Amino acid sequence: MARTPAGTPNNPRGAERFNEDRASYTLKGSDQPDIEAGVAVLRDTVKTLPSRPGVYRMQDARGDVLYVGKARVLRNRVANYTQVDRLPLRLKRMVSQTRSMTIVTTNSEAEALLLEAQLIKRFRPPYNVLLRDDKSFPFILLRADHAFPRITKHRGARKAKGDYYGPFASAGSVNTTINALQKLFLLRSCTDSFFSRRDRPCLLYQIKRCSAPCVGRIDEAGYAELVSEAKDFLAGKSAAVQKKIEAQMAKAAEALDFESAAMLRDRLRAATFIQGSQAINAEGLQNADIFAMACKGGQVAVQAFFIRGGQNWGHRAFFPTHTEGLSEEEVMTAFLAQFYEEVPPARCILVDRALPEADLLAEAFREGAGGKVEVSVPQRGDRRRLIQQAARNAAEALDRRMAESGSKAKIMREVAEFFELPEVPQRIEVYDNSHIQGTNALGAMVVAGPEGFLNNQYRKFNIKTAQTNDDFGMMREVMARRFGRAMTEDPDRESGTWPDLVLIDGGKGQMSAVRGVVEELGIEDLPLIGIAKGPDHGREGREVFHFPDGREKTLPVNSPVLFYLQRLRDEAHRFAIGAHRAKRSRAITASPLDEIPGIGPARKRALLLHFGTAGKVRAASLEDLQRAPGVSAAVAQTVYDFYHPSG
């Protein structure tokens, strides 16, 4: 059964609250794009709808989701769409494309709001406000699964046991804070395996950023006290922590323990640095998120500030799309619902305008925040000044965005002109290979669009058939797999994943290899360009662009188009090298025991701890294998049979 994010282990009650299999049904109509047909589908659906809260999805003739909406009373909300004369042009277009509907009932309107945000994120409908943000927010994680907890940066699902502090606006702000916290509390950041192998302190201890619990320089009780102080500091009790350190420093100085006093002085300086770099004039605000919106020329920017423990943990600008025809309040409401779909809400959410559904948002966010949530518009004092500051930042971010968009649009038009494309490319794919003497070879594909790199569409190709050190063969394999699959799955190019321009890191040889693959697949209109570094190999600005027909072109060394194309090529190079390094690292740490079916990490660890090496496991008798701790008779037989297939 397919599960929505609500049904993941992080939200065990989600499947119970949002069970689509139990509460949904679909009505299908004609394939013709006709507003009367769309209204007929809506009227048929209204006849079956209950008078209760829920979420509805409008789908086109292919079943693709056009719009996801919520309702306090499903019957009334969907019936409104049948009154076509009262609908704006945008909604008329949506109704004319609607050929089926899916209905999901919920227990309350707040649950419908949460489910709506989940479905919008999953389906990315063209008629919904979309929060385009490919990167998850980073957190600081203070783990709790070890006697000496580790402090680290964390992204993604919060599955590890421990305390999470965030969100931070960027990885840079997290790294800066962790570095300062290490100086302040001397907490370890190394992995558990590195920790267990140490027999002397590492460099972090020497530069006074770790207390070296790995070699007993601090006992468990002393380290636990540092952890407790760190938790207090991150929870906003920084003044109490500073006073405690000051008292300890004075006591050490009185005892003439100047080395300890100096160390405590350095910790105090680290605390002052954190407070100075993250200070914000927000009297009485401990945990809050602040949002302000700017609108200009049909574009929208939302500026967010994050305050935790009275400290500023960064800010970020967002640019929602598909906002045409909607009020600013509707855009802000949709933005907040999607923003908090994964990020835990603050108990206090400040916005720059009154939202008609503020109470509904607060109710929906209550569970994620672990208590009552307030969504309010401050009218005076420090909170009002914070909103004004966020509004100024939003306006400035939108101005920068519009200026950049203008220059990018000009560059993209010039790219289309230089490469003789019929229109401005909306999707550019760039390919590169990486290997060392043919080993651990892989191909890489990066994707760029008018708004920048599309990281979630990058792809890696493990080279399987090409000969060692054959760069041309590797490129042939990558292109054959990429476009062979595209021809099989999407020959009509309706998915939007066919490129308008393909850039290949290489010269005539790579171009010839790629052109041969494309011709074999019967693709005649795929724009291919090879980027080579020219006669002065290695000198930036001398790139030569190879066309499939053998022509070559160059650009002036100070051309903005050249800089843009270099950036695309360098991103593909970076991604390919990073993926190759990761593959090489995995190969280095691989064990022959990995090849044995049914032997997981725990069994492999038990065998290696008992026998010492994989070679000794191979040479062991069945009786010796059975005597290994943690290895059952069945597992021992499996291992023995793998190495002795004849018995």
C-alpha cells in the first residue's frame, strides 16, 4: 500500500488520520478539454460528497493532478466550482481541464490542511501555490545513543535518538555555531567508530575544541555536565551558563590553576562570540519564526527569520510560484502550510498581515510544535520592528531576484542564439565521466533550468559495459542508457524531462560517440554540443564548442554566456568527481563477506571480531563458525556453504 508522508515512522498516527485507501474514490469523465465536460464531472462528484471536511484533487484526462484543495464542507466547496460565471479565468481554465476527482475525507479542517500540504508537495500541481525549495533545513543534533554524546549537523528525517535544535537557515550558520559550541563546551564531533579506535587525543583536543573523552581525559560525569550546559545554552539559558563558567574561572584563578582558568576564559569568549554573532533585538522572544512578504511585477518573495532560545539562527528568502490571481493572504497561508509540512513549527509565528485562516493554521501546527501555537500580526514594539526588518529584506530579495532573472533571461536568449536553438532552452543536461585508470568509473548528469540547477534531477550512471579507460565508450554507454530509457518511457516527450540542450564535457571524439548513439536510437532533433578546452588546454576562456556537423565555435573571453556555460560544465565536473570519490571510498571499505547472501552488518561484524579477517572466516570449519558469538547454526551453515559449495 502506498503511503503518504503522514504514514511514515516519524508520524505513526498519520496513516490512521489520513488513510486514502479507506476514504478516497475517483470519478472519471471524457477526455476532451471542454469546460462543460469539466462542470459535468464536478456536478457528478457533488452528488456523492458528504458534508464533512476533506481534501479534493482535480485531475486531467491523463490522471495528472491539476489542483489540490481543502474544505471544511466538501460538498459546498466543490459545488462552488460549478458556478462557472463567478470563477476567475484561472479557475475556468482549471475546470475545463478537469476530467476526474479524488476525494479524501478527514476528521477536521486542520487535518485537511496538513494533508493538502503533503499532497501539494508530492504532486506539484500547476494550479496550486508551490514552495520551490530543494534543500532541507539543517539542524544541530546532540545525539543520545552513546555514553559520550556527539554534536553534529543533521539534515533529513529526524530518526536518530537525541535532541534536535533548529531549523538553521543555511549549512554555513550551522557550521559556525557548531564550531563555536565545540570551543564553548568541548563536545566531540567524531563518529562512534573513530571514537572507539583512539588511543591518544586527536587534533581537536590539541586546539581546545574537544575534551577527549575517547582516551579518558574527562570522565562520563564530567562530560554529562558539559552536555547539560550545552542543552541549556541552546535552549536559551545562555546567561546562566556564562555565569557558571565565570564562577568556575574565578575559582580556578584563586586556586592558582591558571591552565584551567585560561581554558575557561576561552570558553567564555566562545559564548560571547555566539551571542554577538546571533544577537537580535527581540525582547521576550525565545522561539519564534517571522515571515514577511513582498510582491512586485507578479512575483512574490517571503522572508523568514528563525529565532531559537532568543538567538537568531539565520534567515532565508523564498519565492513561491503559481501565485497568479490569488490574494497575498491566500499566498501566505499556502506558503506557511507547505513550509511547516516538514519543519517543526515554532510556538510563536509572526506574520506581516492578518490571515483569515490564522486560527486554522495554529490548530494544524499544534501537534508538530508539541503545544499551543500562536499565529499573530504584531502591532508595536520590538516584534513590530522585527516584522518591518523582515519586510525590508523581502523587498530587497525580490529586487535582486528580478534583476538576476532579467540578466539570466538575456543570457539564456543569447545561449539559444549562439547554439542556433529554435527557442530558449528550459532544460539543459550536462554530462561528464570520472574514473582513475578505468576503475570505479561512472557517468554524471546535471540539470539546469531558467531558475538554476535542479539538484533533485541529477543522475549517476555506474559504468557497466565500457572498456577500461575508454572515455568514448563510457560516454556512449551513458547516453544510450539515458535516452534509450527516455525513448521507451516517454517517446512523445510529454513528461517535461527531455532536454532542450545537451552539453558534453569533451571534444570531437565525445561528440562523435554521442552522435552515433543518438542516431542509432532514431532521435533526430536533440541539440548536442561538446565543450572542449581548446588548443591552450587548461586555460579558462579558450573553450571550443563542437557541433554535431563538425563546426566549431568560440566565445569572447569576457562573454557572460561563456561564464554561464563554464559554470554548467564545472558543476557537472564537480558532481562527477564527488560521486566517483564516494564510490571509490565504498570500494575501499568493502569486505568479501558482503557477497554472502543473507549476512547483514551485525553478523559480518560478529564474524570479523571473532576471526579477525575475512580470510580466516573463509578458512574456518563449520564447527568454528558455529562457535562464533552471535552466529546461529543456520548462519554458520550459510557462510560455510558459500565458501565450500561442494560441501
